[in-house]
Amino acid sequence: DPSLLKYTLEEREVFLFAYSLIPSFPAEDRLKAGRILVESLPGETLKWGYIDTLGNYVIKPQYDFALDFTQGQAVAVKNKNWGVINQKNEVIIDFDYGSISDFYGQWRINKRVKGAIFFNRKGWQLANGDYQRRGQFHDGYCKVMQNNRWGFIDETGQETIPCKYKEVHNFSEGLAAVYYDGRWAFVDTIGQMVIDLSGIDIDTLSNFHNGLCWFKQNGKYGYLNSSGSIALEAEYVKAFDFQHGVARVVKNRKTGLIDTNGLVVLEAKQFERIDAFNEWELAVVMETFRSGKRGLINSKGAILTDIKYKVIEPFKEGLAIASTDGKKFTLVNKKGQEIIPQEYEVIGEVSEGVVAVKKLQWEPWHYIDTTGQQAFKGDFEVVSPFRGGFAEVQSKRYDPETRMFIDKTGKPLNISNSKVEFFQDGIAGIYLDYPVKRKLNYCYADAKGKHLFDSYFQAIEPFEGENDMMKLNLRHCFITSRGFMIISPKYVALQKLEAGMIMARPPAFGISSRQGEVLIPAKYDHIELLTGGIYRVEQGEKIGYISDSGNWIWELQN
């Protein structure tokens, strides 16, 4: 009868087999404390408990996970929540935390939080609101929802317009459309109504562009002016925002152009579709959806190309990839002229006046300039667009040792004792073969290999605009392209948003005594113990100091 047998630590394997246990193999010094930590076999519900060295249960298996006892207490997990128990299985700290760890003789408690905090592009924390939804920033303002009603915040996070509207549109030209009490109106950036549309029957409307805003009334579209009067009567089947002084309008299944006075720029006769105009005042047009043939027009209504293309891709640097058959491609400039023959099966992204091409799919890539001449000698199986004068290439697809960065003459970028991970806007991301500090293998360098900022990281990314995100001590942070740290390394994750905004999912740390008393509530991003039993706490960019009894010495402030 195995239950009558006694086992010594030397006979641990027999003991574990008899009791159908899986060993956790704690350190030998912990075995001497008279406890072995065990868990049940696979196939059963996995639970953790504690036994003594004679095989007697001290605490029967009941926890999802458990750690060793220290000073008579152990961290355990139940229903995915962490707590602390003693050797009598009495709960010292309630099972209410995301994690718990030893912290200089106390317990550091971490509560799960659902919220997020936001920073602007300069690293300043925005005033937070408990919003259900957020839009994107337009003209310096972002729409937000609270209690199923919409309002606006500015780039500091301040709520400039209360959340009281059923529907809102983004700001444009200093005005935003709002819907409440069954009517539409326009408000300014401080929430004052400047256009009251209660006297006009409107189904829906857009934003102001070039001083006009389209509206829909009884299934037809027209335009309002900035005083709230009808500038162009609702006579169109569909209307679009004004761009570069013209707007696309649809009549009788054909699309044309009008100016801000309602005068016809291009009659709605020839084209079933006109796409939005780009920054060069060019738009792709299509005579019929059935034929799929495309061409180019400008904002004056002039037709720049024959309507013959099956594909016209978006313009970049004033050039667009185009094809009449979808098999061979050319480049078209802003005047509608083909600047290279339509003989390439693949054309890459035009960047800095250079583009990678293949005449045949199976051939290697080479770079040409915008006149069609080969930019430099060299064939590659993997290519990328030029950024800041350099492009990442690989001469053999399946040989990473052939990966390198080249300049516009085809000359490789060489930095000794390191590997270039990326090069963008004159700054290289470097992986060091011999890290300066443990696990900090990454840094930034210039094109000559000179290290920048005198800082090293676990992971880095290319700069986007002024800022970049990197990883230090398993936490993410942001620095500027001048090396200034604008968000300190204390967040498990940071997310880049539009308009340079940065979102963090903050931790929520606190301190509990060994007796289970919460000295510091679990709501701080970072806690540090200073000399004299003083705790330094951070919440976003605010800092405060708390005594070991939990009383404020210096309350949170910037």
C-alpha cells in the first residue's frame, strides 16, 4: 500500500511516482525547509499545492499556480488572480491582482487596468478622460465619446467641447458639424454655435472645404456656405468635398466637376467615375465601369492621357506606375507622359528619383533613374525603396549574409563590428556583435558608423518624424532624433497613433506589507524604494514621494 510507505528526499522519484505527482525541482536549499512543491499529472485539472518531506499534504492542490514560501508566505494564483497565503493556507493578500512579487521585504502588487494613457509628440502626458471611443485628430482636435455622447479634446487632452452630442464630424476650417435635438449645427473650437441649421431640412452633411460643405436633402446633394445659407441647390445625385477649388458631382450616372460658384468645369457626360484629386491636382478617371479603362485629368478639367490604362497606381514623387494590359508597366509623370517604355513586368516604389525594376518576373532587380537609365551597376534578388540616400538590398534571397545597405552609387554602407538593421533619414539602427552592456546590443549611428546619443537598447525602431520607440530593460520608451528621452522606459507596450500621438497601457503597481496591509494603492506606473524607507512613485509624467507608512511626503506633480 503506497500510502503506508515513507520516502526520503533521495527516493524522490519513487515517491513522486507513487503519488502521481510532477516534480517542480526547487533548489536544494528550499528542500531543506521541509516543503516540496508539486503539481498534478497531465490529463487532470492542473492544481498546485504543498506537501512535507514525508508526503503529507500541508496544503492540498487547489491553486492554478504557486511559488515557494519565503518568510512563511507564498504567492499563489487562483482563477487567474494573484494573492498571498501563509503555511496555514490563510489568505494574507486577497486574490485580486495581476501579479505579486517580493519588493525589499514587502510585496509589490500589480492590479490589472483596462484604461490607457496618452502622450503627445513631445512626450507630454495628455489629460485623460474615461472615453468609450476616440477618433483621430483633425485640425488639432479629436472627437471622443462618453456615455454614448460625443465631444472633442485638444492635443493636450483637455475636453474643449463637452460630450453632449448624438453625432459629430471632424473639425475642418475651424468648424465641426454636430447633431443634437434633431437638428444639425456647426460649432467652433470652443464649442460655440456659429451656424444654426435648424431652418434647413438636412438629412446629413459633410465638413467645410474651400468654404463650402455638401449636404443631403430629400435624396439630393447641394452645398452650404460658411454663413449657413444654401450656396448651391440640392440637385445632384451625389456630391463630394471641394479640392483645389473644384468638386466632383454626379448627374445621370455621370461624374463631372464644378467650381465654388457652381459653374461647370467638366461636364458630367464622359466619365462614370472620377477619383479624388491628389496633391498634384491630378485625378484618375474611368469612362465606364464595364470597360475599366482609366486616364488622368487635372483640376481644370483637362484630359492629360488617352483613356487606355487598366492600372494607374497612386502618384509618388510626381510619378505613377501604369499599365494598359496589367502585364507590362511604365511610369507616367504629372503631365501624363510615359517617361519609360512599357516593358517592365514589375516596378517597385519610386523613391528619391530611383526605382527598382524587373523586365521579367524571374530576372533579378536593378535600379533605374526617372529617365529609364540604369542608376548603377548591380543586380539583387531583394530590394527596397531608398530612404535618406540608402536602400536595403540582398543579392541572394536565401542568404542573409548578402544583405546590405547601399547608396545611390551602389556602394555598400559598412560599419565595423556591427550589423546594420535599418537606415532611414541619415540614421542607422545598429546591432553590435559585442554589446557594451548585458543584452543591450542595439544603438543608433550615422552613415560613417559614429554612435549617436551614447545610449544602448534591447530593441530599436526607425525614427518616424522626430520620435522613435525602443526597448530598455524589458520596457518600452521613446526618444527624439536628438537623443532626448521623452517617455521613460516603464511601459510593457507603447503604440504609435496618428498625429504623433503615443498610447501606453500602464501598469498599476502598489505596495502591501507582509501583514496584508496595503501601504500604497496599486495605481502607479513605477515604484522605487529610496533610502530612509521613502518610496518614489510615478503616474504618467507625474512624480511623488510616499513614506513607508503610506503617507504622502510630496504629492504627485509634474
